[in-house]
Amino acid sequence: MNIDRSKSKISTIALILLLAISATLVALPVSIAQEPKRMNPYPYINAMPNPVTVNTPTLFHVGSIYALYPPQPGYYGLTVEITKPDDTTEILPPVTTDQTGGTGVQYTPTMVGTYTVRTHFPEQATECRSGQIGPIGTIMEEAYSDPVELIVIEEQIEYYPGRSLPEEYWTRPIDQQIREWYTIAANHLGYVPPTNTNPHSIVRPYNDYAPESAHVLWTKPLTMGGLAGGEMGEHGFEQGDAYVGKWGGGGLFGQAGPVIIGGVLFYNQFEANGGSNVEQWVNAVDLHTGEMLWSRPLTTPDGTVLRLAFGQTFYWDSYNYHGVFDFLWATSGGFDFTTFTFLPTSWHAFDPFTGRWVYCMEGMPSGITVYGPKGEIFLYNVNTNAGTMTLWNSSRVVSNAGSWDPQGQTYNASRGIEWTVDIPELVDLPGSVRIIREGLILGTDFTRSGPAPDPAHMWAISVDLKQGTAEYMWDITWVPPTPTIHIEDASIEEDLILASTNEARTNYGFRLSTGDLIWGPTESRHYTDNWGFSSSNSWDIIADGKVIAGNYGGIVWCYNAQTGVVEWTFEIDDPYTEVLHNNRWRFRPVIVADGKLYIENTEHNPRDPQPRGAPFICIDMEDGTEIWRLPYRGSEWGSIPIIGDSIIAMYNNYDQRIYAIGKGASATTVAVAPKVVAKGSSVVIEGTVMDVSPGTEDAALQIRFPNGVPAVSDADMTDWMLYVYNQFKRPEDATGVEVVFNAVDSDGHWYDIDRTTTDTSGTFSYMWTPEAEGKYTIVATFMGSEGYYASYAETAVGVGPAAEEYPDVPSAEEIAQETISQLPAYPDVPSATQVAQETVNQLPAYPEMPEIPAYLTIDLVIIAAVAIAVIIGIVSYLALKKEK
């Protein structure tokens, strides 16, 4: 092939020119690129409060007026420059703002006078694009804010006054301005036994008024309950034990509910068995009033009806939104026992106020569930084979910059993975996680269900949520003292791991931070305690510096958490020998609150008729003395008693009703008779003190107690509640409550009168003699008790002059005669004396008739005078008529 070399040369030159032009075009933008945009950030500063009391913190609000957008978290390196009254200068450490462009810096002035403060904003480039700022890379120039004077004074500044805790019956909602009440406003988000991973499942803080009396607030039937009767004899309606747990029980494969959020009790109406083949719904009941707020199925958008599983209160705190979100959670998926396959697991959130579906997280990962410090739901997954640990955080699934608005959304749960860390030491650690506490994970290679390896292993991992790290702490080996050992509980506060032995019925204490054995074994307990250990029904717990242990043996053992020494024991005797396996009632601890331990009796499969007298008992944690008890029986397979707002909600197997136990309201009335008296005369003060708790409004109780339910003493509360709510025999020797009487005169001075006690009708009465004239306000006060809040009532009485003797006062006969003597003279009209004598003369003669007493003579004279007056009136009328 011939090649035209001239054409080839021209083509080469053209190619070189083309490449040169292209290079010029590429280089041109670089050579003419504009400088980054520069802006004044307009920094600011303010101080609150200003003025401020010396040695009292103030808060500097510092930042730039320009807000930022993701991915830039905030401006960095801002400092506060302070010129003090003595002209010295202090510069506070650098801070980073949030995306609003601002942040807060706390400062405590230490001298009186005027401070001058300003913000220094260092130069920096933006990492976000904003309509106000401009493109990415905009330079925010170095700048100072305008100075602000901070005035520091000696005098104390008046702040918003605090509010004392309630002294009368209170309800929800609590006004957010009454912040101090947070200490008595408790939620209960779901029950998990202490042997599981959820911390503080039995220890319930924020219940500072936990019941110290057996007083019942209200009852609500759950299903047909009590004695069936008739041809069924003394047998009762079925109550779900075993395997068909009621009142939220999750059946054979788990428990669910009930839940308390914001003073509302939520629970599943029906047992879990039957699943979606039968109707299911959830009830919402006001814990303080017993009112049914709503009752409806928890229905997902595709029509699936779910059961309540647990609750959540979650504090969302961002630069854009702050507040506590509340949810009822129901789960779908799990394991299909028909096809023996695992189903995709989804969690559905519902609005507790209405039961409305809110959002869903689908494809939930596996892991152990605990609540985070702000109410987040954490899932920990520890993989000892891979030597890794993963933290899943529910708040990351929904998180949307500064706001939280998951309404109507379905989210991929994988978004919640917060971090995964490598822990090489896990590869060599046998077993799996047993206990999770804040900042610590405990694992073992033994459980209560089978023989422990020899040697047995325990290990611990520390977790730092802020840093996103997890590190190996320690591992130990332990030669099992008996074939079967297990972990019961662990406590960060006590730095204690509580372990137990099945066969020997003993406890051991290990140091949580090091794994060292610090005490044990304890004294061997009753042989029947082994039944609890071997059947997962031993719930030994750590609480209030003590270890509470025991179960089927019927003895509550209290050990010192640091030494293992016995501090007290409490025997739950059965005087009527209803229990067949022991002379004492089996128990399990269910609540620790306000220094009190509450225990209940249950049985895996109780015989029918059920044994009578099974106790629910309140025990003083300090010395082991009984405070009160009620013969209400719990459920082995249903939900256990829970507490919120210092009100216990529990299910009673004997009649299958839900009971609310707590301090109730009272109503006092008072009246005085007569209302006006002469000085020196007495009056009767009388009235009533009645129980006006919500349960007394029940139709059956209003029929039985048409005048109301009387209030009684704490000492008689158990027998009285059994009489009122369970139709037991009326206690004959019950005493009422003490009423205090005071008088307040017209000048506002208070006087103590006396005090008395109501009877079993709720009535009181008292005789009182006022000492001086005037108007008195009578105040009758019931000072309250452990069973009732106080109440009072007022009335008034008037006291006039005392009656005096006047010697010149004429007799009745003299008054009558004087009256007649002043009338016109009528010759035929007899005198009063004559009329009286004539009246006597006309009476039948009785030889033994006694002489008429003087006072009767006076009465006759008066009668005669009246008669004469009538006669004279008639005569006068006739005379006047005749003249006309």
C-alpha cells in the first residue's frame, strides 16, 4: 500500500495543534479559577442569667448567626474571652457548635463586679453548601463578637420556686412545670426476670410512695373468675396455670406485658395461645382512676393483629427537637412451629394514647435487648467464634438530622448498626452472654439447665458507649462445688455477681470488676429450694445492698451483699396446711421499691380448688418485718405484679381480677347541732370519714355500701379490704381513723378542741362547749395514714349571751291577769282565776286526785287567759258590728 507522505505530515501537524488546543482548554479554568468566597461569621455572645450571683454558674450562648447543614457538624475552635473586674483576662477552652451555629458554655464568676465577655471565632472553611453561606469551601473569617457586660452581684437572685411532693391524691398528666415530681412518676416498660439481661427488672426506682398498706384503689375483671359453683362444686374457673398465662402472659414460649407509661396501664386482654387465629386486643386503663381509656387491637397497615410485647420511653435530644417519645411495641415473625422455620422479625411501634400504628423496623438483627441511657433500645451481639461484638441502636434506624418523625414509615433495621469492634480475646472464651449491665457484659459456659463443665468459666467485657469501644476485662475458672451452678444476678452498684448451686441450695458472691470470689458458700437452705433452682424459678436478686434468696422452701433469706452474712430471715408459714409440699408458702420476689420488698406466691400447676391463703406480702428491707399482706395469689405463667407511680397493679388468680393497690383518697364531712347556742351550752360535732377511691364507685359496692365505704385504720386494712372487695366476713373489731377537731374564732385564732376515732360506719361525734361568745369555724381533719391521703371539712356555730335570772319577771298568772285588766270592762266576763277555778270544779271528782302542782296551775291560767281573750275578741267584734 502506498502512503502519501505529504498528507501524513499534514495530519501529524493537525493532531499536534488539536492536542495543544485541548491542553489550553483544560488548563484555562485553573488559571482563571476564582478565590473562595469569604464571609464575616458575625459571632455573638450572651449570658443567662445576667445579673448573676457571685459563685453561681451562668451560661454563655456563643456561636455564629449562620446555621450549617450536613455533613458539617458545627463550627470549631470558638473561645470566650473574659475580662474580669480586676482587669485580668481569662480565655475559656475551645468549643464546637452544633449545626444551628451555636452552643453553650458554662462559667462561674468568683468576684463581684462587671465582667466583659466576647466570643472569638477563628477562620475556617465550610464543609457544606447553604443558601445563606454559599458554596462548599466558603471561608468564614476570623472575627470577634460585640462585647457583653456580665454583672455579678452579692444578692441572691429569686428563681422559679420549687414544688413540694403531693400531699393529696394525685393523677396524670403532671404539668411539666412541676419538675420535682419526676421522683414519684415511674413507668414500667415490661417485665424481664432478674436472671435475664435486662438491668433493674425488679428494683423499681421513682416509686417513693410504694404502698405501705393493703389498701385497694380499684379492681377490674379480666375474665370469668372465682368459684364456678353449682354442679361444679367447689371448683373454680380455669386460671391459666400451667402454660396458658393470662393478663399479658406470653404462653409457653415467653411473657409479654403488662406495661405502665405515663400513669396508664396497658395489658393484653387475652392469653397468647391461639395467636392470630383468634381475636386479640390491648386495654389501656388509667392507673390512678381505673377508667378504661381505650380497648382495641394493635393492627399493622397490612391488617395483622399483634400482641403487646413491651414499652419504650425515649428521650430525643438534638439541636432541633427535644422531648420524650413513648411507644408500645409489638413483634411479628419469630419461629413458625407449623413449618418449623424462622420468620423475618419486625418490630411495630404503636401510640400509647390511642393504640394507633406509628412505624415499623423490619429485618431485626439478633442480639440481647436492653434499654440505653436515654431509653434507646440496644441489641448486643457477641460472637465468640469471630471475636467481635456489635451494638445495634434503635435511635439510629429512624434518625433524621435534628428531628424525630417516624410517622407511617417502615425502616430497614440494619440502619441501626452503631458499631462493630474486634475483641480477639473472645475467640478463646467459651460460652455465651448471661448478664448485661450498664458498661459491662458477663458471659459463662454454664447454665442452670445442665451440669457445668469442670472447670467452669466466667468472663467479662467492658463497654464504652460514648467512645464506641468494647474491651476484654477478665476471665476466671471455677471448680463447680455441685454438678449444677448458675448465675442469678449482677449489680454494678454493689460490684457483685451472684451465683447459686442447685443441689446444695447455696449462694456465692464474685467481684464483678475482677471476677474474684469474695464470699460463699452460704448456709444450705431447705431441700425444696432445689426445685426452684432446677426449674428456672429461683429468682435470687441483689437490691439495696442486700441479696434476697429462696423460693419453694418458704423462707426469705437476706444476706449482706458485701459479706454474704445473714441479716434476717422471714418465714412464710401456712397455718392451715393448704400447701402439700411444705409447711410454708413458696414465694418469688417481684418488686423492690422505696425500701420495701414485695413477694408473691405462685405454682407451676396448682391443684383445684386452689390452696387458700396464698399471700402477697410487703416486707421491710431493713429488718425483715412484715408491713402488710393480702391473700391474693399470683400467676406462674401470666404476668407478675408491677408498679408505677407508686401504685401496684397485680392479677389475682382467686377471682381473675386486676387489682390496683396504693394510697387512696378520703372524704371528711362535719356538722354541728344546734347551729346557735347560748354561752355555756354544748353542741354536738358529728360527721364521717369515707374511702372515696375509684373502686368504691363500682355498682356492686354502691349497693352494699349505699352510704359509702368507711375508712379504717392501717392495722385493720387487710381484713377490711377483703370484706369490701372480696366479700369476706365483716371484721367485728375493726377501728376507724382518728379525727382532729379545731375551732377558729372570728379573729382567726385557732384552738385545739380534741380528737376522736370513727367507727366502722365511718361516723364520729363529739360534745363541745364553747367558752366565749361569737362565731366559730369548726374544722374536722383526718390527718391521713398509710392507706389514705388526708382530708378535712368545715362548718360554723354561733355562740350568744348566756341566759340570766331576772327577779322582777312576773309570773304567768300575773301576766295573764294584767293583760285582762287592760281590756274593756265587760261585766259578764269572768276573771282568769275564776275561769281556771271553774274549769277545775267541772272536772270529775276523784278522791285520790293529787293537788294540782303550781306549774300546772300556771299552765291552766295561761289556757284560761287565752280562752278569755278569744271570748273578749268575739264580744268586741259583735259590739262593733252592732254599732254599724
